[in-house]
Amino acid sequence: MKTRHFNRNKALPLQIVLVVPFALQIFAAVSLVGYLSFKNGQRAVNNLAEQLIDRTSDVVNEHLKSYLSIPQTLNQINADAIRRGILDVSDRQTLGKYFWDQIQAYDLTYIGIGLTTGEGVGAARYDGKTITIDDWTANPPNNVSTYATDEGGNRTHVNTRWDWKNSEQSWYTQPIAANKPIWTKILVENFPTGPYIAASASRPIYDSQNRLLGMIACDIHLLKLGDFLRSLDISQSGRVFLLERDGRLIATSGTEKPFTSINQKAQRLRAMDSTDPIIQNVAKHLQSFNGFKSITKDTNFKLELQGKRYFVDVVPWRDDYGLDWLLVVSVPENAFMAQINANTQTTIALCFAALIVASVMGVFTSRWIVRPILRLNRASKAMASGNLDQTVETSPIQELNTLSNSFNYMAEQLLESFTALEKSKEELEDRVDERTTELKNTLEELQRTQSQIIQTEKMSSLGQLVAGVAHEINNPVNFIHGNLNHLQEYSQNLLSFVQLYQEYNVNPAPEIQIALEKMDLEFLQEDLPKILSSMKVGTDRIREIVLSLRNFSRMDESEFKSVDIHEGIDSTLMILQHRLKGKPEQREIQVIKDYGNLPPVECYAGQLNQVFMNILVNAIDALEESYAKGNDRQSKENSSQITIRTSVVNSTWVKVAIADNGVGISQELQQRIFDPFFTTKPVGKGTGMGMSISYQIITEKHGGKLECFSTLGKETEFIIQIPVRRKA
């Protein structure tokens, strides 16, 4: 028998085989959990940073829109008052007090006018607190007097005098050259009260003869924009600032001013020359985008500054009067990642601790498991050497049970670890599903809102078109109608004169006799009154149609007022008259009106007419479909009817019921009749928004009810209930 020799160098100790895999599994599981936790936290931080930046940009955008619209609006009001003669530009005393009152009411720095004569007047709040009045004549020197004022806006004494010429000022020359309202170049001046940096909204002013009088301007101090930016709730090291397209600062949320003093003269500060390292580096990075003027859309990027990462968002901001700025929002990543990094360090420490504990436990466990095997191994070697007298303390069941219990214990621990990991995964999937559902609902709501806006704009455009056409038709029809009576009277007088002439001139000249025979005078005397009468009937009909169009559009009335509901219904029926008449392919639709005695109802008349139009059009479509589908004689002989009933309910509500004897609606479809985008019509015949918008108009706009009752194959009835009186 050959003895087998094994290479001991390739064999691993049992302790290592037991300890190392166990320790590696613990380390891998904990590391995987920590890595996933870190990545999820980092993704959440990115989303949070984007939301914060977007919210900040939206807040600044809304503030700029509202704040910067005040000067232009106020200029337009004052320019209109001057053009109508309400304000006299030659009365500078009254104008100064008028501007003093306006600057009291609005958060502005300066309001004033400069005339083509070289004169002018204005009210100012140069120091942000005290209001003064500047009054100047045409010829320097010292032609400007700055007056202190009392609580009533009256001039008390002259504070200072200085030189001024309108023709040398950009806020005067630029709007006149442009011949339209604009924002002029940002003004930087040194006043006794301090540096004055302002944006000026200017526009030309004209008299009633459209002759140029000069210009009017309103200034806003740009330091107030900085005060607003500093009030925003962003991180301490974050920055929000505004730039012009040439790279000069307008306002910033930092403590730095948007100007610098050189030789005691204030000058605009370029963002790249800012002492704030964040603003300076962001501006340099933006300059690398082929200059500031190349940025035409919302731009996001991350920037490394002084070892820290920053989220940066750049949004172009423009208005209709020439402003073209850049809004920059910068937020440091560590404002959000500090806690995430701390949690990561804790996770790493726990991983090493778990590894050490697992290694120690593995050593003791392996020794406990290996000891009986080693005793058996020594006994086996002793017996192999020939020492047969060996006594081995054995406890096979106990050792196997101990080994089994240890294995079960480890298996149980691993199961709990993986169960916890699976639970975390399920929770994450649930959150993703919830977020997906929310986004889906939001998308549906946006689509519904978009369709509602489009439908509303279509109805508004239709109303404007109908009102315009009705107005244009009404004038010539009234002219024709008003002259028909005179024409009828004149023709009657001429015919009477001809008849009188025939009675007293029995034997007219031959030429007259021939002319009478050619024109058939007897037929002319009989037919002319009939023609005039038929023309009068035609013009009356056109006037009725025009009145119905105007009642339907309601463009000449206020949006919310008391109206006669019956007028709106009748106007809608008049517009749909062409669909109610009989045609070769369909029969005439009878309209049965059962009107009650209704009081005037406060409502949105145009929108209520839209509801009547939607319901009546659906009723006509249903009757046409019923007639088209009718194959037997009975369905062809049954008359198509639309019944309209109105009544008062409990003296405070008005009820309008519109019923048709068409194909009806099934119970299943009735439950979805008011859902957005739901329609039973073929593709291209309906958007599915008519009844949804009608339901919102009745329930939300008027606080009423809109219900549908139908029997399949028989009839459909829509019942509208709205209060007689309701606040808009």
C-alpha cells in the first residue's frame, strides 16, 4: 500500500477559513448599506439645492416684475394726465407738490420731468428718508434749487443750489431719441447724502396736439434691490446678485456695495473685480461662456471655489422697456452636505468596529469548534504511530449541537441584515412610486389646465370676434333701416304725384306715353311698396341677429353683473339656428321653451352663455346621431325636440333644465361625463373639455350645481342651478 503525501503549503488553517469569509461578509454588507445611504443622501441634496435655487430665482423674478413695473406705470399715468391737460407742466409749484405726494405713496427715489425749454421739477428721497423738491430753470449756473419740505409737501427753505442742463443728461436724451418709454443707462452720482446709484424709467411727454413737451422719469435706488436680496432665506455663504450684460454689478445679497469710490467719486463695480471671492469667481466662470451676452437661457453648473463646490444658476431677466440683466444664484454644497459627510464618517467607523468585533468573535468561535477536532487529530496521529492505547473524551452530540447552534445563530444574524436591507429597498421603491404618482397627477392637472386655458382663450377670442362683427354690421344696418322709412315716404309721394299727374293730364305727349309703357308704371306702382316692405323685414331680421350676437358675446358689459338668463338662452339659440333648421340629411329640431318668471341673476354672463352653448350643441349632436342611427319608420317619424324649462327654487336659486329626446347616455358614461378629456365623439369632433369646463364654470365660478340625468335610448336632461345673488 502506497502512502499519500499531501502538500501542506497549499492547505489553509481551519481558523482562517472560518474567520476571514465571515469578516468579509460583514464588511461588505455594512459597506454596501453605507454606500447606498451616502448616494441617496447626495441625490437628495442635489434635488434640495435645485429646489432652493429655483425658489430663490422665482422669488427674485416676481419681486423684480412687481417692483420695476411701478415706475413705468406711474410714468404712463402722469404722461396721460399731462396730455389730457389735467397736469400743467408750466405750473412747477403744483407739479412739485404733486410729485411729492406720489413719492410718499410709492417706494421710489425720484420722480420728475425735464422740459424742452430746459426747465424742470422733481421730488426726491436721496437719503432714503427725507423728501426734497428740485426746481430748475433753463440757464445755469446755480439754476437748480433743492427745497426742504414740511409734512404737507410745502417748500420751506433752499438746502442747496447747483448747475443742471437737461440736454446733457442721458435720462433726458435717451427716451426722446428712442421716442418711447425705456430704462436709461444706470446713473451714478455723488450727492451730499452719499453715493446715488439708480435705474431711471423715462418716457417722452406730449400735449393734446401731440407736440413734444419733454420727458418724465422715475428713479429707483439699486441699493434697495440689495436690501431685498439680503432678506432672502438662503445659506450664509450663498450669494444672489444681479449683473448687467457688460458684467457690472447691479445688486448683491452680500455686504459689498455695487460701486466703488475712486478719488471720492462713485464708480460702478465690475463683478470680476468684486472683493467677494464667490461673486468674482462666478463672474469669471460666466465670462468664459463667450461673454455675458451669450447667455440667453437658464444655465446651471457646479463650480469649485476655495476647495468647496457651489451650485450656480444663471437666469436672463428682461422686460418690455429695455432691461436685460442676469440673475445669478450660488449656493455652497457643504450647506447641505455637512450632515451627510458626518453620517458617512460615522458609517465608516461603524464598519471598522463591526469588522474588528466580527474578527474577534470568529477567532474564539473557530477555536471552540476546532478544539475537539484537534484532539481527535492528535489521537489519530498517536494511533497511526502505533500507540493504540488512547482515550479520547468525546461528546459528539453536544459538539454537533453547539456547532449547529452557532451556525444557526450566524444564519439568523445574516438573515436579519439582509431583511433590513430588503425592507429599506422596499421603502425606497414605495417612495419612488408615490413620487411617480404625484408627478403623474401633476402632469394630468397641467394638461387639464392647459386645455382649459386654450378653451377659455378660444371662447374669449370668439366673443371678441362676434362682438366686433355685430358692431360692424350694426352701423350700416341701422343706417339702411333708418332710411327705409324715408325712402318709403318719398317713393309714396312720387307715386302719388304720378297718379295725380295722370288724372289731370289725360292726354300726355307721345314721348311720355311711350316711356310709361316701357317702364310698366302700373306694375311699378304695385311692386315698389312690396319691395320696400320686404327690405324692411330683412333689416329687422338682421338687427335681431346682431342683437343676439351682442347678447351672446357680452363684450359691452362688465364681467360680473345682473342679467336676464332668458336673453342668454335666446341669443345662443339664435346663433345655433342654422343647426336647428331642417336639411335634406336631417329633420328640423323643435325647441320648446317653458320659461318661468325669473329675476335678474348675478353671474358671469359670457361664461354662462358658454355653458348653454356646450349643452345645446351636445343636444343637437345627440339628436342628429339619433336620426342617423334610426333604421325603422317610427324613429324617422318621431320629432326631434329640445325642451328648455326655467324656474325659481326657494326664491334664492334659479333652475335651468335642458332636455333632448336623443340617443341618451348609459349609466356608466354618466359617471364620467364631467371628466376632463372624456368624449364619446369621433376623433376630431370633440376635445372632451366642453362639459368639464361647463361644470367648473357652474360649480366654482357661480357656486352652483350641474347634474346630468339620462335614460339610454330615450332622453338626456342637464339641470343647472345657480344662486340669484352671489359675490364675485
